[in-house]
Amino acid sequence: ERILEKTSGDKKRAAELLGFSLSTLYRKMERLGLEID
């Protein structure tokens, strides 16, 4: 959640900063129960 706050909700940028692909970020968000807009 904090990385999404830092990137103002920019999931592509958040994934890049974390070293994940965008699909991996979505999978991890889903697993954690975070809302995917």
C-alpha cells in the first residue's frame, strides 16, 4: 500500500520500483486483499 501511495496509485511505476512485472504486482495485491482498480 505504501508504494502505491508513493507513486500516487501508478501501479506500473510501483511494479518497476519493486522489480516486479505488472502482472506479478496484480497477483500480489489480489493475494493481500488489496483493491485493484
